[in-house]
Amino acid sequence: MPGMNTGLSANNPTVVAAFHASLLRQGFVVFLILAIIGLAWNVLRSLQLRQASGDDAGLAASSSLFPYPEPVARRLLRISFGLIWIFDGILQAQSSMPLGMAPQVMKPAAAASPGWVQHLVNAVASTWSYHPIAAPAAAVWIQIGIGVWLLAAPRGKWSRMAGLASVGWGLIVWVFGEAFGGIFAPGLTWAFGAPGAALFYCAAGILIAGPERWWSSPRLGRAVLSTMGLFFVGMAVLQAWPGRGFWQGQTPHLATPGTLSGMVHQMSQTSEPNFLSSMVAGFASFDAAHGWAVNLFLVVALAAIGATFLTGRPRIVRYGVAAGVVLCLADWVLVEDFGFLGGVGTDPNSMIPMALVFVAGYLAISRLPATDGAPVVAISAASGAGRPWRERLAANPVYAFRAIAALGAIGIVLVGAAPMAVAATNPNADPILSQAIDGTPDATDTPTPAFQLVDQDNRTVSLSSLHGKAVAITFLDPVCVSDCPTIAQEFRIADGLLGTEANRVEMVAVNLNPRYLGEDYLVAFDHQEGLDALPNWHYLTGSLPQLTSVWNSFGAQASYSPGGAMIAHSDIGYVIDPSGHTRYILDTDPGPGSQATNSSFAVTLANEITNVLRSP
């Protein structure tokens, strides 16, 4: 029967097409923003060249903005994390993101965490599920916008604001996308990416957002390395802790994989090129056979790297940094399996961001900015920060370009964030979900077959008695325990969405069970589903010949399932205008029956009823 046992796959073509169409529309806006930035650059560059050709004042003003180059460590963080944010935004554009992000990434990440963590994550996962187009599109442009912002604004307040934006969005991703990086779940381990990639995005954002005087001495670098050193030593202790399953390549006497080998084996099942899956599977087998030795190496390596960081001495730290980079890359390839493969990967996982942070810490103690004797505290004065912004723009067109570029990056962020903010205030699901399950409603304009039956209160109801009102009609089995209660709830929700317009609408269901015909079954069904509180609800029945005639005229079908366990029937609905013409035919199959899909169909039904009421 139509509508039985259908659901939504992560790559549902209807949702994917709508998602890509949304990205294309928003991408056009982003293109206009970039075109404006390019035009501004040409104008400002021409102005600078004219100033330079008249005298050297323009170039002198340009060089006076900052008396020394951007610190190497800060530049590393700004450029690398700018590129990573852009890469993450591109990953969010994958076809599986609209329907796969919540059930395959967010909820599994929180599954082993305490109930309050699951509650937090599931609340946002529900919002994503209710708005599967606006939510992933917002993630795309917010992350690309932050990345462009970091790249476009190398110095000054705009750059520091970009760092703050990275911190803010990174925290959102860490809490809701990574469930706090799993720090509240059992089995926390460095090898699996603890404490979450987004936390290192936040750390880099804090360092970028800080005043540049932080970078004028080795103090900041030592603080970063000390923090990372304590982190590595702590992770070594956790890795060595008995009873957590890391010392066994496989569980004794059961021949089941240990904690690490099981994780790696699971990652090898990711959809990816064969040579990658074979390499990861090979390491899983190696760990299963030599689990104790692998874990010993990992414990010693983490502790040794952490100890070198804690010394704060560049000659010693450099060896720890080199070893840390190699270890992070090995874990990234052999354990995390690059982190972004499989269709729902949202970032390259934590190893690359982690390595960038401690490398920046090393550069901050070994490559101090060349100030040429200029006091760092005088940067604000040298840059004209105390002067009106109009003077700064006139004195240095490059400053103006960076300001415009930063504003353009903020505009890219808003391209995604604004529609998502509007969608988040809407408690009802996007109609695209019901359309993905059932297709779009079929528009028509044909006379509706006449009928005359009795409702749950034994009142005679006919098509002519409903004349002058819009009618939504469907067919339900009063003893059904699967689709029919869900469809009834969708009609009830749709009635509520109509607001005052519900006074001009009649909600009608026709009994579709050839065995249970009495009004008492209808009354029990209405009471169970809360439909007895709707004044415009009619659940109709009659004799079997009467019902059969109505079923045939509307194309509804019912048959006994094998063994007589339930009635198999079609899920179909009609929207009839006040003149008695059928205007829309809907497949009412609830699919997986989640709250999101139920709400989505209710919105679709309410929209079509509203269209009928407003049509001439």
C-alpha cells in the first residue's frame, strides 16, 4: 500500500536538492559581497597609488600603521585556523549534512555522556532536525565567514574581533556538536581526540583576540606550552589508568577488540578509498596483537612530550614539538582516520588544531617579533588608534580595505546566521521533510465525490452539509496502532496552526476498517488522540456498503494483513475548497513518525488549507 514503511535516508534527493538550492541562492549573495570587496580594493589601491605618486606620504602612512611585522606565532594561528574554518564550512556543504548531522554526529557524540549533556545536545539536534535546510546552510556560511574574516584582517581590532568570533562559534560547536568533546563520558582518551577539536579552535581564537603586546615576550609562549604540557601529562595518566581497556589489544578469553583496537576497527569501516581503510584496519590488527606495547609507547610518548613542554626551554621544547607533531599526524591517520571522511565529517578532528596550538607556543618563545627598538605598547599610538577613523581611512587606504573586508566577512556569516535565527524561532518543522517522504501535494481542481455518513456523535455529515467551508479529509483505522494515530495527530496540529482560520475549516476522517464499524470505536480513538476537544473534527462511519462506496470513490484501499494482525491501508488525504472541489491530494504517510516529520506534514497540510481559503 502507498505510504507503508517508508523513511528518510541521509541522502534523500528531495532534501539534498533543496539544500543545494539554498546554498546556491545564498552563495549568490556571498558572491555579491566578495565583488563589492574586490571593487573597494581596486578603488582604494588606486587612491594609494595616487598618493604614492604625488609624494611618499601614502606609503609612509601605510608603514606607520604597525612599527613591526605581525608576530610569526600569531600569523600561524590566524592563517591556519582561517583556512581550517573555511575547510570545515565546505565539509558542512556535504549532501549528508541536512539529515545525517543530528542522528549520526550530534546524538552519538552525546550518547555516553550524562543525561544533562544529552538533554542539551538533543535540544539543538531537534532544532537541526526541524530545519534541515536552514541549519546546515547556516553552519556553512558562518564557518566560511569566520575563516575569511581571520584571513582578511591580519592586525588591529578587526583581527581581534575575528578571534572572538572564532571563540564564540567554537564554543557552540564544542558544546552542541561535540558534546563537550566527550569530557563527561567514560573512556576519555587523547587518542580519540579528547577534549574535542573545537576547544583548540577556541584556544587559537583567544590568542588571536588578545592584545599584540602579549606576543612581545616569551611569557605567552611559555603559558601556552605549560598548558599543553600539563594536558599531555594528564592524557598520559588517563591512558595508563588500569581497567579502561587500553592495555589489552583484545579482551581476554572473549577474543573481542580492546578499547583502542575496537575504535580503530570501527573507523576502518568508514566509506573511503580502499588503501586508507586497509591501512587503518592493519593498525587495528596490529594493536589487537600488541595492545600492551602500543599503549606503553603512547603513555611514554605523551608523558615525554608533556615534560619537554613544561621546561619552557626552546632547545628542549623543539624536540617535544617535533615529536608531538609526528605523534599527532600518526594518530590523525591511523586512529582518527583523517576525521572528515564518510560524508558526515565536519572537521579534520583534533590532532591538526592541537599541533598548531603547541607549535605556535614554541614559535612564541623562539621567534619574538622584530620590533626594531619600537616599544610594543606604542602600537596603538603609531597606528593612529587615537585619531578619528576618517583620518585613518584617509591616511591609509589599506586600513580601509581591511575594514571593508572584515565587514564583508561578517556579511558572509550573517548570510547563514540570519535565516537560521528566524527558523529557530519557529517551533514547527520545515515542510521539506514531509515532501521528502510523500512528495509535494498534487494540485488539482475536480469535483469531490459526494458522500453521506455519520460521525462519532451519530450526526449525519455529507459533503453538501460542509459546503462553504474548506475540508481536509483522510481515512483512518480506529484500532490502528501505527500510522493512523500519527496521521490523526498531524491533523490536530494542523488545525492548531490555522489559528482563527480553523473556524472556516472542517477536519474529517473516514473509517477505513471493514470490521470495526461502530461509533464506540471512533469515540475511543478520538479520546485517545485528544481529538474530542476539536469542535471541527468529524470521524465518519456507516454500514460496510456505504463505506465501501466512499472508499472506492476516493481511491482508498484496505486489506487484511497476513494473519489478520492489522489492516493494511493507503495513507491519503484531500483538501477540498468551500465550493466542494478537490484542490490538493496528499500522501499522508508519516514515514519514520518522528516529531519533526509529524510537525512537517502538519505544516504542509495547514499551508494547503490556507491556500484554498485564500484562493478566489
